[in-house]
Amino acid sequence: MAFLDYFRTKQKNSANLAKERLQIIVAHERSTREQPDYLPALQKDLIEVISKYVAISQDQVCVNLEKEGEYSVLELNITFPEEQAVS
Amino acid sequence: MSSPPLANLQNANKTKEELPLTEIIVITSGKGGVGKTTTSAALGTGLAQKGHKTVIIDFDVGLRNLDLIMGCERRVVYDFVNVINGEANLNQALIKDKRTDNLFILPASQTRDKDALTQEGVQRVLEELKKDFEYIVCDSPAGIEKGAFMAMYFADRAIIVTNPEVSSVRDSDRILGLLQSKTYRAENNQPPIQEHLLLTRYNPDRVDLGEMLSVEDVEDILAIKLLGVIPESKSVLKASNQGAPVILDDESDAGQAYDDATRRLLGEEVEQRFIEKAKQGIFKRMFGVR
């Protein structure tokens, strides 16, 4: 019913949507801000190597460099697809 | 080339009464059109009104506008770039405000390009201003190019002017990243720049309806100290039409909000106003008159 739809759309709060979107993009941009320049290239190479053995896509590999005081930790997170290796 | 620590040393030799330490405040945002120049004019005037000798510098080389907002556009003879290039001395370029005591304006060049601002040149002019002024307010251009970098590079404090709107908030966060890495204080392992959020063009009615990000939302995302909230107000355009900083309109909500912000900047505890929905009179409520 049209008039009920009217009330429903009013319930959807666009300010909340704005906040959620901002929190995600800002967190993402902050995490890439302090990364060294070579990280995207490293990520690309890693994906190429892994793709030789397992069918993965770009967004299944996550490379992260975290600084903890004196040392840095390179974190490599690969999500394998459900069906296993390319034979 | 003299460096800021040297200048601080010189300052320390004199008594505090004789020469209070100069503070450099950058008004920045990343995004354009959010109210940087309006804010620079208002807060600069506010600081001067409270008895602090203040200069506002326009860093927007090529697109100067502070002179118009301050109503001194016809008195510009020499500019910031002339001083940097040694074509004029500071006293020739500084414009004394006619309305407010203790207030001076250093206009940007309208004809040069932004590369005319060199780090050494800017530093030299700032060092010279430090001898005379308590507050140096740097009105940054939009964007993250050279003019914006030069405006923030030597800052002690930063006021991040933000609208309650997604692109402005994102750009503000980007600017915060630059303040923490690409400034004199960051590069020389000094205490970081103090960052303040100034939320402008705020409309409490729309926040109430869920149509606009609230102060709390923006504070949550940017995680910096709130300096103040300036309500969306007709008085801002009126002030710029007249070439008089909006803070001089002490009847207006925006003028009062800037006065509150100035006092907070000076360390006073002032309660936040203009963040609640305006109370409607009984006639408005009954007839919905706008």
C-alpha cells in the first residue's frame, strides 16, 4: 500500500547510513595511510603467485603492515575459496 | 635560515609579560566551501577583540578572498608573496583592520601561482610576525596542494572546519593524517599539533529528523576535540555581503557561536549552544508557519 510505504521510507534514517559509510571508508583509509608504497605491488605479486596454485580473487588476499614500537609485523591473510585447489 | 627552536629560545630570554609566546593556528578542511575563510575572519577578529594582537594570513595564492570577507579589498597594495620575495617589507603589506583593534591582515597574491610560497620564505615571514603578534591565523586554501601544506606546516594548533556531510568529514580525516605526518612538529618529533573540530553549517532540526550527521556522529568518526558548532545561518551570507566578519554581528546565532569558540580557544569553559533543535512557539506548532 502506497501510504504505508511513505511511512516506511521515513523510518530509514539517511544520517545513520552516512555515519556507517563514513566509518567504513575512514577506517580503510586510515589503515592504508601509514603503509609503505611497496605494499600494493607486494599484494599484487602475492596474488599472482597464489593464483598459480589456488583460485583466488583480489579481495581474498589481505596484506597488512603494522608497526609495534621497534618492529613491524607483516600480516598476510588469505581466504581460501570453499572448493579446493586447482588441479 | 633560522629555525623555530631558535626563536623559542629568543622568546624565553624575555619576560613573559613582555612577549607572550606566539601561537600559529591553521584553519583547514581539505574540502572547499565549508567555511574556512569565514572562520579565519571570525576567530581572528574574536582573538583581537579579546585583546590579543592577531594577524590573519591568506594562504590561498591565486584565489585570495580573505580581503573581501574582511572588507579591506580596496586597501591591498602589497601581499604575502611580495614579502616573501623581498619586494615589500611586512609593514607595507600588513593591513590594519579598521573595525577591530589589535587586528591585521596579510593578503594573498592574486596573480602568482601557488609555487610562489616556499618553505623558507613562509618560515622567514612567520618568524618576523612572531616578534609582534600573539596569534597568527593561517587561512588555508582547499585541497592538499602546496598552499594547504604551507599553511599547516608550521602550525601549533589546527582548526578543522567540517560540514556535517560525508565528503567534508572524509576530507577532514585525510587532513588529520597530513597534520600528523607532513608538518614541522611531526617531522621534528615535537609534541603534535593540537587538533580542534569546528562543525559549521549545522542544522539541529535536520539532525533531529535523521537527515544530517549529528555532532556526536562527527566527533565519533574524527575523534578530535570539539571546539564548537556554528549553526547554518543567514547572518553568514549577510556578513560576507557587507565585508564584516560574522562575529561582529553579536545578535546573530553564528556570531555568538564564533564568540563562544574564540573563548574556548583561549581556554575558557563555555557550554555548547546551537546544537539543540530550536523550540517552536505555540503559533508555529499550531499552524506550521515558517
